[in-house]
Amino acid sequence: MNRKSKKLRAGDYIAIKSYKHDGSLHRTWRDTMVLKNSDDEFIGCNDHTLVIEDDGRRWVTREPAIVYFHKNYWFNVVTMIRRNGVSNYCNLASPYVLDEEALKYIDYDLDVKVYPNGDRKLLDIDEYERFSRQWHYPKDTDQIIRSSVVTLTDWIDQGTGPFSNEFINIWYHRYLELVQRNNQR
């Protein structure tokens, strides 16, 4: 996963691949539209995107979702735009790498779900602990993941980045503009 980054532009599409700590492929999202691709940040949108699980099962996302990745943080955020409001699903994960094949990261099992009413829940603690023992997560990785939960919680509490209505509105409208532009070609 160390290949050189590909410079994608807004409106391009790329796959997203999550891996487990042992290097096995976990999940693939096909055709995520690029909204922003800078040196440190990637923002994209999935809308009725094919998802392929590690066991071969396939499903399609049901609603538009803004995806946020940063090279300096050990989490990524999927903001699902639903009729009943916005929900966030936050993966505790390695910072991403981008190569000619896909945007890639290691999923560390812990997740934070933020509901439309603002309530949140830490998920999959048992899964994190099981895989931590099974794959012998290094102590420094465990410490980074645990401190990243605190950072993520601070972002949620402060309405930072993908947890701000302004962020969601800007990037969702940008997605709609790019779809319209692509349809006019």
C-alpha cells in the first residue's frame, strides 16, 4: 500500500478498499466520486454505490454519503444523507493511502455511530479486542486508536469538519453540481 498517490480531480471516480490489520481485504466500494483530493485530505461521495464484502456478498448503498479521509488522523467519516436527517458512521482506521488502484486504509474495527438527533454510540468494542489479541496489534497502534476515539469525540462535540452542517451542505451541493456537469457531457 505504499505506491505513489494518483492525482485525481473532482468528478473522477475511484474505488475505496478497506483492509484488516493482517492485510486481508475487508470491503470494497466501487466508483466513489472525488470531490476533493489534496495532499492531506480526500472527500468523496458514494451514491447507490456497489459494495463488495470480503466473502463476496454484494450490496448497493441506499443514499448519498459524503466520505471524509485525512492523512493525519486515524479515523474516517461516512456522512449519510437521509430523509430523516444526517447520520455519521466513523471508522477507527489507519490514515489512507491513494494509489492507481484505489484509496486504501486499514480498518481497526472500532466504530462510532452518530445519529440524526446527535446521540452517539461506540460500536464493536468486542470485535476490536478480539482482533487485537488475534493479530497482536502493536501497543503504539492500540494507543493511537484509543486517543483517536477521544479526538473523534471532540470533533463530534465541536461540529468540526464532517460533523458541521456547513461542511455537509458544501460538499453535497458540490457533488450535485458535478453529477449535473457529467450528465451534460
